[in-house]
Amino acid sequence: MKSLLGLYLDPNDAANAMDGLAEGGFEQGTFDVLTGTPYPEGAFGEHVPQHRLFRFPAFGAIIGFSLSLFLTTATQLAYPLITGGKPILSIFAMLIIMYEMTMLSAVIFSVIGIIFESRLPNIAPGVYDPRITEGYIGVVISVEDSEFSKAKKILEKSGSEEIKEG
């Protein structure tokens, strides 16, 4: 896999490059827009991936609740303190620990989910140019060697200022 980066000053040219790559048969998700300026999502016709972040805290809360229920019940049954005929399992004391463990594990799983959904750490970063933070718009695509020249021609046709390979 190789990366190509086309640099553009005009947002319309970058949008044309994105359209050209989509029409050229390149798969959605193999090309993306890099910009230092905040544009609305989908302004360049890029693919907006669906996140699954909401599943992480829900899964963490279920695990935390189950674990706390098991721990509090097992502890009270392993070391029974019978006081004045009261039941061994004290539900109200268990509720505090169950709430805290549920929240703690939901927060921990949320942080793990953010890291996972952000695809961090990026072990194989593509090509980048520091001028993107100065106002240029970059269109980056990852292609196989066989489609490299096709992608480069599309980026050249759309009016890129410079094309970097990586």
C-alpha cells in the first residue's frame, strides 16, 4: 500500500478530487480530506464513518454491575455476620458499591472506546504535509501499486498544487 497526498488551496478543487476518486472506482474509506480549517462533515463528499462508541460504556456498565453484585454477595456469604437476626445479605450496603463499580467501569470502558474508535495509536501514518495547518487542503488516498498511477492522474486532473508520495 502506498499513500498519495494532493494539496489544494481551493476547497472546490479538493471536492472535485474527492468526486473524481469516487467516480474512478476507489472504495469509500480509502481516501480522506485533511484540513486545518473546520469544515462541516461531508462538505467535500467524504465518507463519514459510523461510530460504535455508545456500546463501550453500556458494556462496561453491565460488566461493572455484574462484577459488583458477585463481589458483594460472595463477600457477605463467605464471611457471614449474623447480627440480631438480620439477613446476611445487606441490600442497601450493596447498592452503594454496585453503583460505584457500575459507574467506574462505564467510565473506564468509555476511555478505552474513545482510544479504539479514534484508531490510536496510528502505527502506519500516511503521507502528511505541514502546510495543511497553514490553510492548504489535503486529499490523501491509500492505494495498491497497480492503482497508483490512476489515483495520481485523478489528483493531477483536479488541479492539485503538489502531489506527495509516501
